[in-house]
Amino acid sequence: MAEHKISVIAPSEPDLALIEDRLAGLDYDLDVNLCASVGETIEAVRGADVIIDILVPMPTEVIEGIDTARAIVTGSHGFDRIDHEAATRKRVMVVNSAGFCTEEVSNHTIMFLLACAKSLVNLDKKVRAGGWRTDAMPELPPIYGQTVGIVGLGNIGRATARKAHAFGLNVISYDPYVPSWIPKEYRVEMVGSLGELASRSDYVCILVPLNGETRGLIGESFFEAMKPTGYFINTCRGPTVDEAALVRALEGGRIAGAGLDVFEQEPPAPDNPLFSMENVMLTPHSAGTSTASSPASLIRVGEETARILRGTWPMSLVNPEVRSLIESRPPARV
């Protein structure tokens, strides 16, 4: 019998080669479980030392079914499909792959910002329809000297700030949890409230994880505080925003437009009113996707799993409060 048992839960057959490359030297059995229901997932997590979750929901019922696992490791940046609070109560670490798509998501965010400022989609349509500069042109701001407000100054927020400076933008941020040295390093002015960020920003980018605190974080009052010339960009998770309030703000001309990679419901319903708005750009939750990010995700999963099985703490712990509940850790083995 192997020293460790790893249970992989996935909706379809995964390619685990890059993960197993990082597990070289460890004595383990790896079971792959294709899960299409909560019941199947509960069965799959039992008896494992580490659970590798590849896009399978893990609600409270599944977490309560965990008996021996020390950790759940996911290849995604987001962890909202895993009840991490229930995992903490069960003394189970939840580990994500933060950082694997930081550059991609921040690039996508900046792409939306530039495309909004330059009315890219509408000007493209104008040219294709035979229009030219003799027709009425939209008002195009200069970008440089304007202000981008970043909600959440984590890895992706910092990368976005770094790139925004290159375009001459002023950067402000709201994040009550960020250490004081980070804004100084990234030349970001911190503001005291979401309302202040909304009122001062020409572009708002929300870049926070989805959890109990951030669900519905941006709503009616935020959009009312924004400039009528302001643009709203969401490349994190749809439910961080009250989508109905966003639609009302766009329909009422309270904001100039939006760039959205995520939605409250995914995929969105065909009759979603955002689809018919010419001042809204939409992408299919693809901000983190590239030929580099997908393998990087699998590599990170393998590395984190190896750390856990060797008795060391993972690099990206979603629920750090669980540390105080785990009485001791075995010594690291090399």
C-alpha cells in the first residue's frame, strides 16, 4: 500500500501528466473520480490524504463527507465553488493556484479599459458599415492623466496597477486588507471607501475573490456614485456585482459603459439585456486563458500537493485561519 492517497475529482477525464511530474519521489496512489453529482463527489473524497478538485462543486455536504483529507487543492484562481468555511471547521486546508493567470487577467482588464476608452467595438462596426471620420465621432478621452480605481489590490490588482502606470493613468484602490507597504511599492493611492473610489474613477476594475464578504459588493449605490463618463470592468467573478443594478445604470446612462468577462449566471441567458447594449463589451469568462496559463495551473497543483504530502505548508492557502486548528504538522521530508 502506498504511503499517500490522492483523490482527483473532475467532471471529465483529466490530463494529469504535469501534476504527476511534480509528485516525483513521493509514494502515492492516485484515484481519478468522474463526478456528476454531490453523492458521487462525497464517495470520491473519502479515504484520501489530498483531494485535487478540477472544477467540481464542493458544497457543505461534500465537505462534511471528508474523513481523512488534509487539504483540497484546486487548479483555479477562484475557489467559490468550494465551501471553504466548512472546510475550516473540518480542519481541512483549501489551496488554490493563485498567480497562475495573473498576467492574463490583468492584460484582459487593461484590454477592456483601452477598448472602452477608444470605443473600439463601435468604431470597428462603423468602418465595416462604410462609415468614416466624416460621420459623428464619439468623445474619446485621452487615457493618460485619467484615474483607474481598482477594487482589490491582490496579485491581479497589483499587476493591473503596474500596467496602468505605463499608460499614464493615476491609480487608486480600495482594499481594507492590503498591507501598507504594497500600495507604496506599486504607487497606488488607497481610498477609504468604495463610494470614494467610484466617484473619483474614470475606469473601475473589480478584482476580488468571490466569498461571503464580496458577494454583491458592487450595487446600486456604487453605480450612482460613479461618473456618468465612467466605465465599469469586471474580470473576477460575476456575483461580486448586482447585475440588475449594473443593467439599470447602463440603461439609465448613469455610467458610460462596461467590459465584462463574467456574469451572475454562467453561461448567461440568451435574453440577458447586456447582449443588446452597444456600450458593453463581453467575453466568455476567458480572461485567465492562454496557452501558458493552463499548464501553469496543473504545475501549481502538483507543486502544492507535493508540499502538503511532504508535511510543509502550501504557498497559497485560501483559509489561513485553519492553521490554528491543525495542532501539529509532521516534519518535512526531502
